[in-house]
Amino acid sequence: MTGSLTIAGLGPGDEALVTPEVSAALIAATDIVGYAPYVARVPGRAGLARHPSDNRMELQRAGDALRLAAEGRHVVVVSSGDPGVFAMASAVFEALEDQPQWQALPLRVLPGVTAMLAAAARAGAPLGHDFCAINLSDNLKPWPLIEKRLRLAAEADFAIAIYNPRSASRPEGFARALEILNDAGCGDRVVIFARAISTPKEQLETVTLRHARPEMADMRTLVIVGNSATRRVGRWVYAPRQVR
Ligand code: SAH
């Protein structure tokens, strides 16, 4: 019996934002592997084994999923949003590099609606011009690199989507990020705090950067810093198509 491995994104929260392709993969699965809150989003049923694990267990989780697939199971590794954006797809490929015997397994990566796209759509069109995405967690990279990227993104006048802005274990980083952006001359820029988008706890708040406070973000918030031309129209925020 030949197993398979599918790495799927569950979208930002709302069932309506799970793609039909991902729903079909979940129905065909024998095993669901992932961070516990994401595994919990997949309803249990007879014949389905669920394997929840802790945060920060990515590489071990990826190895476990590959092993199950090699044993003949149809495994779906779940991430929130898109699995290729600060999520499990990279961890699976990293595990594959160490274990060449698994490289022939049928493997698919199924895209999902990533948080910045769901958040941008709620706010209007703040990513309508050039933009970048920065993960503010320094679990997997040195903090000085994050500072450098923030400075250069500000200088290049990108709109900036900030993932993982703030958590209980990293309360300082986001305050420092706001300071860096203020020092880079971004004080007048529009900033969107998009929390728990597409869930019942959704909140959306827009301020200018100089009025942004660190407590406005938590681990369920996606922050979008506009570019220098980003503006408001009524309750909407958008980046004009044209920049001179
Ligand atoms: N793979 C995911 C991102 C994982 S990193 C994706 O593509 O969306 C986790 C971070 O994503 C959170 O700290 C938060 O910044 C953001 N995020 C995830 N879901 C969100 C939601 N529903 N609303 C706002 N931000 C969200």
C-alpha cells in the first residue's frame, strides 16, 4: 500500500475560507498531523487518526508525518492560513533533506488563504502596491536580522505585513519594531491591527503609526503598515495603484 503526504492550509479561521481542494484532502485523509489548535479544526470521524502536537515541534512533527506516510497512511499536515507562509511546508522539506529514503513519496502542498490576505480584504486594499511580509518571531532567526529587514523595508517604501507581532514570551520585540519604523520616518503611515480575522473574535483597528501602541497587538493579530501613499477612504484603507 502506498501512502501519501499532503501539506494543507486551513485558512484564517472561517470554514468558508477553506478551499474545496483542502476539504477533499481532509475527507480522504487517514491521519491529521499538526499544532493542536489546528488539528482541532478538523472534525473527528471513524477511521481518522489525529496527531496533535505542541508549538515549536515543527521538525519532529514533519518527521512523524513522513514516517506515517512511508508506512502507507494518507497523511495531511495542517497549518493555519497557507502552509508555505511561516508554517509547516518548509519544515517538511527540511526533514526530507535529512531522510532521502522518503523523497519518492507522493507529496502535495495545497495553498490556503494566508492571514495577510484575509486581513487586507477586511481593511480594503492595503497590499495593492508593492509589499513584503516579515515574521517578528525571533525563535528561528536572530533579532538583528529582523531589525535590518524592518529598516530596509521602510526605506524601500514597501507596505509591510507583520506576522507574529507579539506573544507573552516576546513582549519587547513589537515595541522595538514600532520604534524602528518611527525612527525611519514612518510616523504618518497608516497601520492596521487585524485580530482573529474571519472568526467570531475578529477586530480591526486603524491608526497612524505614531499613535500605535504595542498592546494593540497579540499573537492573533496581523499588523499591516501602509506605504507612504496608503490612505483612507471612508472606513476603508487602500494603497493607490500608481506611485510616482
Ligand atoms: N501560516 C499562517 C501564518 C502562521 S504564523 C498563515 O498563512 O496565515 C501565525 C501568525 O499569523 C499570527 O501570529 C498572526 O500574526 C497571523 N494570523 C493567523 N491567523 C490570523 C487571523 N485569523 N487573523 C489575524 N492574524 C492571523
